[in-house]
Amino acid sequence: MMEALRGLGYSTAAALADIVDNSVSAGAGEVGIDFVWAGTASRISVIDDGRGMDDAELESAMTLGDKSPLDERAPYDLGRFGMGLKTASFSQCRRLTVASLREGGTTICLRWDLDAIAARPDEGWLLFEGSAAGSERFLEPLSGRDKGTLVLWEELDRVVTDGFTTDDFADLIDGVEARLAMVFHRMLQGPRPSLRLLINGRPVEPWDPFMSGHAAKPWESPVAKQTTASGLVEVACHVLPHRDLLTPDEYEKAGGPEGWTAQQGFYVYRNRRLLLAGGWLGLGQGRAWNREEAHRLARVRLDIPNTADAEWKIDIRKSTARPPVSLRPWLTRLAEDTRDRARRVFAYRGSPGSGPGGAPVEQAWRAEHSRSGMRYRIDAKHPAVAAVLDAAGPLLPLVKAMLSVVEETVPVQRIWLDTAENRETPRTGFSGEPLERVVSVLGTLFEDMVGRRGMSHASAKRTLAGTEPFQNYPELVAALPDGPGPETR
């Protein structure tokens, strides 16, 4: 059975997160994880400053299935099944040693050794006292402390496999750091964090999936609440800034460990600990939503109480969650609104949705819906289009014919394919173009408005400030010349 438990599918990061959970539940304020490379003798240890365990508590912690998931847990407890320490550890190593010290007590130590059990199958469940011969020095970091617990993994056969090198070990450490920075970010961040997490002595910086407080963030909802039989469920919806409004470093960091598309969707927390990062929980209208490029900026924070594990079908690895049927319509509505907002930001590259005074921006294209389907039309009211139509004279039929050809040959399939392959919408709105080009086009339209159409300078500037794509260049619009006299229109 113990060999079978090794196949539960933990990654090293997920397994270590389970160990950190135990430290947090024990009241630890600081947890240190140390990776030591020594080939097949490599080891990983986790030490905390929690309250520690006495003999009975340590034996219980090292016993498989000693606690029932049906037992009532303390509100701050991050566990549920009483299996995390063992299953997480066995998924990575064949030798698990745990030493613990209660304040005012002495250090106690127990060890599981799967090789020793396999060598003596007739002797039952051999839970050893003390560390393995030669491993005593690895428990020394606990010496000199007044309390705490140290978990030691040796014989890392599921980590250090054939061909595994020191470079692979370094990559593993980076991956673990990125994952733990996400899982425990709410405990690690803020002016008074409740947890300090170290990897090889270096503090882990939190990764906030919601970019809280970023000036370019377009939308964040108030917290919605729903009372259930197992407690209060809270939801806060977020739309992240478009790439064009972020620095390269901000964009790279905000993508998260799995990348922008994979990180969209729900983030399910229990006691501020992240259980599930991304995905749409099987929700959707008609069929379940997939993770699509158009919704990559949508992220939803969802908090559930630690009494709701059974209702939400939380598994041993804390890697899956399924919302109860009673909450699905509510969550679908919230998620649908967030996805729609995120799609608009993605499609319009983060452009604001209104012009001066909150008026809607005049767009060059409009979507036309009919029974036969959706078509894209050039909006004749757009100042640039209207100016050409007004001045066309005898060429008006030819200009209209040209616009019809443009409308009927929009490369929709090519745009869709390029967006899917490049994971980014094509550049529009003069994005990436030199400012001289924007100034040239803007000046041409301004001169036409003031000269041929007789608009005042102020009225022309106000119109351009609320026209796509010039609403993205308020400084250039403001720099256009001011004319004397009252407005004529």
C-alpha cells in the first residue's frame, strides 16, 4: 500500500506545499526549505518555527490514516485527510525523517524507510526511532531552537532519476519557488505578512495573480458573498491590464508559472492558501468553457471555508475542486461577466472604453449582427471616414465601392489563426509605430475639420480625443493648435 501511495501524482512543488501546510497549521511564522545536491544522495529538508510536537502527536502525524477527514478541524487548519505528510513525502523519496521539539521539551524523531520495510516484509509496519545512520548531522538545524519541526527527505528516487544533473536540480528549485510563491502569496504579501518562506536561505517573493494595486488594471469587482450550508463563499473578479500597458518585466511576471492562457479563470483558496490556480471549474453556458486567448486577462478569486472540502470535492493533493450544483448558476454569471470584460480589453488592447466626459469612443469598425451571422462594417460616422465621404464629390460611388470591398475582405480567419498561434492580437491603433506617423494622420484630420468643415479648434480637438485610435494619444491631441474666437459648432 505504501508503494501504491507513491503514485498519487504529486509534483515536487505540490508535495512541498503540503509540508508547508503542516508548518502553517502548527503556527509557524517562518519556514525554510533547503535543497542539497549530492547526486543520488541529494536531499531536501523543511524546517519551521512552529509549536512542534510531543511523542503522541508525532506518532499520529507519521501514522497513515490516523485522522478521519470527517473530524472537525480547527479554523486555521490547512489539512483534511491526515495523509499529506506521508503521501507527499513518499511521492518524492524513500526515506522520510521527522524531528520535532516542543518548547521546554526534548527533540523527538521518527522515520519511515521504504527500503527497510521492503527488505523485511514479514516484520510489518516498521516505524523507526531516530534518523538513519549517517544522517544525524542533517537534523542539526533544529539544535539551538526552542521549538519547531524538521522534515527530511532522503533517497530521492522520484526526483534524482537517471540522467538527472545539477542543472536539472537548479531548474527544479526555480520551479518549486515559482509554485510556492503563487500558492502562499496571500500569506507572504502585504505590510504584515503572516508567513516568511525561504528557499536555500533566500526569501520567496509572493506572486499575486490579480496584480493588486496596479495603476493600469482596468477592472476589479466588489466582493460577492454567498452563504452555504458549509459556510461563507466569497468571490472577487479581476480583469488584468493589456500587454501594451505593462513593462516587459511586468508582463513576464504576471503570466505566472504556467503562462497567461493557462493561468486564466478561478483561483480557489481555503484559509488564504491557494488550492487551484486557473481553469473555469467546468462552468459554461451549454458546454464547459475552455481556456482561450481572448479570456486570458480574466482571473477570479474564490474563497471557500475549510469546512467545505467534501462539498467542493477537494482531493488529497489539493489540486482539484468542483463547485456544488447550488452555486454553479451564481458563479457562472460572475465568470461570464468577467470573461466578457476581459475579452473587450484583450480585443481593444487595453484602450479605455470612453472618451472625454465619459462619452463612448467613436470606433472605425462596428459589428453588425443578423440572422445570417455577424459581419464587420466600417462606421461612416468615424471622422476620418466621414471626411473622405464628404469630400469625395463625383468619386463618392468609387469610394463607397472601395469601402465595401474592404468590409467584405476582412481576413477574419487569418486574424484568428495568427492570434491563436502568436497568443496575441495583431497590433492596431498605431501600436509600435513612430509618433511622427500618428502626428501626421492626426494633423491631416484636424486641418480638414477646422478648414473645410469649419469646426472650431476646441471642438475638433474634443472630437478627436473621443475617436479611435486617437483616444490613446491625449497628449498629441492636446498639442494641436488652439484657435481664436468662439466655437462655430
